[in-house]
Amino acid sequence: MGAERLSCRREGAVAHLVLDDPGRLNALSDAMLAELTAELGAIAADPGCRVVVLSAAGKAFCAGHDLKEMTAGRQAPDGGAGYFADLFARCSALMRLIRTMPQPVIAQVHGVAAAAGCQLVASCDLAVAAEGTRFGVNGVNIGLFCSTPMVALSRNLPRKQAFEMLVTGEFLDATRARELGLVNRVVPAGQLAAEAAAMAEGIAAKLGAAVRIGKGVFYDQLELPLDQAYELTSAAMVANMLEPGTEEGISAFLEKRAPDYRQD
């Protein structure tokens, strides 16, 4: 792949992406954004990949944007307006890609997920965290309200809890993050990788077409009024029923055997 800040390996139908810039706490630098967007885009187009696990090297998952790069960007003649507009557009495009790609993305989180790093966790479809992990949208502490991270955060947490995090800059521990819905599971640090892998492998064993259809319609129906949501999901059920793998899954259930999804 030629990436310098991101490593990737495949284990069957599961892609494991590792943020690998620990010296900068895996900040979403210009290079990291580019590499992560390119790799996820390639995975999205790969029918052989069914699930993505996103983890990180070093002591933190992701510290957010690279503040040194942002400070340098301010030196442009326009005061940085052009650079900042482009930066946040590129970051937002990455977060939208995670939501719209057909494969579920699991965040495997440890250490700290701050600001845009917390946004990254909230943008993933699922999240497993190590005990002791801290989550925050703490930009307000340096005078920068986390407006773009707010989009993903407010779609995960109850409204008042999300706003409290945004205006106080305070961090949640992993247990509270699970209680509020930011993460699915919290495990001892030594079990983190195994837990995320087990979740990924369980999903990868399902009918790929069903998961792809389901992920897309899950998010789309959330934005619709009730009647339109049922119209959309009914159409999705029809499309799913017409998949050959679905016929195999139903037959296997009725015949009390394991389904054979090798042609999926």
C-alpha cells in the first residue's frame, strides 16, 4: 500500500486497519486523513471484505487533528481560511465514507480518543473499548468548539450528555461511554483485540449481501418520517429476500444445518 501512517492486514474476510503514527498519538494529520480515506475507499469496493476493524498503535487511539499542522496552516495569506475549510471537508468526507461504505466498521479503542478521534469512534458502526479508555470532545478547552465531531457524537449520545461533553471539555471513561451508547463493549485491555476480532468474525460469517443491505438502510431510515422509513425498509426486505444466499439461509434453517454462503 505504501502507507507511512497506516498499516493493513487481512484475516479472511476481515480487514484490520491500524493507525500507526504513535509519536503523534495517531493524530488525523493531512497524511493520515489521506491514507485512511484511500484505504477505506479501496476496501469499500472490495466484495471479498465483509468487516473492518480499526485500531491504533501506541498509547492512544487518536488525539484528534494535528494541532501543529493547523497552526502552520494559519500562516497562509488568508489566515488559514482556505486550508481549514479544506481540512474539515476532507475529515467530514472520511467520516461519511465510514457510514456509507457497505462493510461494518468496528473501532477497537484504547488509551484516549479525543476531539476528531472521538468523532472517528462515533462514526464507526460499532466500538469495543479497553477498560480505562477516555473519550472527549475537548476542543473547547483550547478555544475551538468541536462542531464537526458534534455531528457524529450527537447521533450516538443523548442530547444533553453530548452537549455537556462539548461545552465542558470533560472526558468520559469507558464504562460511562458504554452506558451512554458511544461504545458497545468494554473489556480488559488484554482482551481488547480478541474481543474486536470475535465480533468481526461473527459478522463476517453472516450473509454478506444481507449485512450490506442492512447497513445502508439502517442509517437511511433513521433520517425519514415513519411512513417513509417503512416504505424504504420494505423495499430493502424485498431486495434481501431475492438474494440467492437468503434462500440458502432459510433452507438451512428449516433443514437444521449450517448455511453455505460460499457463493455470496
